[in-house]
Amino acid sequence: MRAGRPRSQGKEAWVAGVDGCRAGWIAVLRHVESGTWRFHFALRLAEVVDAEEQPSIVAIDMPTGFADCAEHGGRPCERDARGLLVGKTSSVFPTPCRGALEATTHADASAINRRSGPNGVGLTRQAFHLFPKMRELDALLRSRPALVERVFEAHPELAFMRMNDSQPALAPKRTAEGQRLRQQLLARHGFGAAAKAWTAYRQETGLRATAAGIDDALDAAAVCRTALLIQGGDATRLPGTIGRDRFGLPMAIWY
């Protein structure tokens, strides 16, 4: 499924890939025509969409819409993603129902998720730990509806799968082998020496490794490649027919 209406700004067009990290957000900004790219750490997501480069497309590894009723396996886009990521299905966690986002404990969030629909679906701790990031993106999109034309949900493992000739990158991303493979795939698609660039950026900015890891940085670069594909109208969307939540936010994953 083609991206539809890519929003290039000519020679000055930039795109961004974003991944959450312990201390905030890691973005990779890339100039569409020159191929120049760089890392950018932000405490708040708004700092990325409002960066001086004004990225025309922002691909982010975070849900952009929430269903009112939790279903087994999550939203259709997540179920479709797992079908493609054979051997990596655990990397796609089911998104909570919208009501669960208000909860402040995992027990409460899981209870709300179960009560939201007839299937009694609970909630993983992994998903609950991402609630602050989910809330931040959700609040940004709901307060600035025009951003729906620029911000797209993506998934790093789908991005690496596409770079890897449709084969999932099976080595875990926090292992040396997993990071080596991911760097090779990124270099093949225009993001060379990503680990060295990340080390240099951290040294320049004083950003601690515990605040933002190399695995997060590589994921941000991967979804930046997805942003390029969306901008060029060459990305694939899961599912084929886009769903929207009660606020009109899209529930789809692009890669």
C-alpha cells in the first residue's frame, strides 16, 4: 500500500525517525536529497517535530491510535506485523485500550484492559512501562491534529526486515551480533558508521549511555529509513485498510 500523499519540501526536505529511550527521545534526521543525516536527542517529542529542519515525515516507534476495546493480539496492525516477523513476534506487543492509559499502576491498567471487551485481555508490563511515552505522543497528536499528516507509526524490526530482503533480523538487538547485523543493514541503506556516529554524538553532547543506548539509536535510524520510504510513496502499510480510533488518529504501522 503506497503512502498516498508524501509531503516533500523540495531541496530542503528532511525526514525523521524517532525511538523512545530512558531519558527522552532519539531522532535521526536525514536530508532527502543529499543523504546527510545526524542524531538528535530530545527530552520532549515536540522538540523533534518542531526542529529547525521541520521534518516533513516523522516515523516513530510508538502507537498513534488506541482502540476502545482490547483484543487478543492487539490492533489489526500489530497482528499483521507479527505474521511477518516470524521468530520475532515478541518484539510487537499488544497496544492497550485507550481507557487503560489513565491508570497509574500495572494492576489497574491490566484490569481496565480486561474490562474493555468480552475477551478479558490483560496487559504486559512491557506495554505498561511505555505508558508515559504513549501518553506524550497521544497528547501531541490530539492537541495538534495537523501533525497526523506528518507523524506515522513505524516499527524498527519491520524496518530491518525490509532492509534484510524480507527476512527478520533474528539476533537480539542488545547483543553484539544483533548490533553488528543491524549496523550492516543500515550501512547498506545509507546510514553508514552508525555506531561511531552515535558515540561521537554522545561525547559531543555529554549524553550518558544509560540515558540512551546504542540499540535505541539504531532503531531510530531504522525507522528514519521508513520515513524516507513514506516520503517517497514506497512504504507498505499494515493493515491495507487504515483504521482510526475515536479521535480520528490512525491505527496503522508503516515499514
